[in-house]
Amino acid sequence: MNHPSDLKYAATHEWARLDGDLVVTGITDHAQDALGDLVYVEMPEIGQHFIAGDQTGVVESVKTASDIHAPIEGEVVEINPLLEDDPELVNTDPYGDGWIYKIRPANPDDLDDLMSAEQYEDSVG
């Protein structure tokens, strides 16, 4: 599997990318592949504050549902409007148009606590 090296990864299979002063996040290619075809993405509400590891939403596929967790602490400032009508974007483009939400990090240095692409690949085998 190819996990972009410019992203950081959580053990719970979310990715995070610093974009200006915000952090874009979604689920990894490994996670979407394990879930199968997504039919629904339950996203957090704008303004919600989470600490790292908190459940922020749910992704549902034809065969199962899985929680989405905050990779770092912060406040949700934007959700991906495309996923409401097209949740399978997470399957087809998990690191691009399939992003799930953006957060304003409490501390951008928290990204340093996440795994590199190489560490994540090692963790998922």
C-alpha cells in the first residue's frame, strides 16, 4: 500500500496533514480498504472540540461501521460537504477529495506524536 509520506498517521487509522494553520484529516487507504464500499460518513459538527483519540464520527460500509477518531486535539472548523452525497470518495480518493474534516489544532506540535508513513506501514503490515 502507498501511504503519502507528507502525512502523519494515528494508530486508529486516521491521517493528518497540516494545511496552513489547519489540520486536514481522514481515514487511511488501509482503513477504507478494510471497510469496503462506504455508504455513509457521520461527521463531527463544526465548533466541536476534541482531544486526541476522541470519537469524532463514524464511517459505515455495506458490511460494517467503524469509528473515526481525532488524531490530535483541536476544534472542528470545516467538514467535507462532498461526502454527504458521495461517501465513496473516501474509497476512491482517501488522501484527496475523500478528506473528512479540518480542525484548528490546539497545538500543531501534536502532529509530531503521530506516526510517519513508514511507521504506519510497519504497523499495518
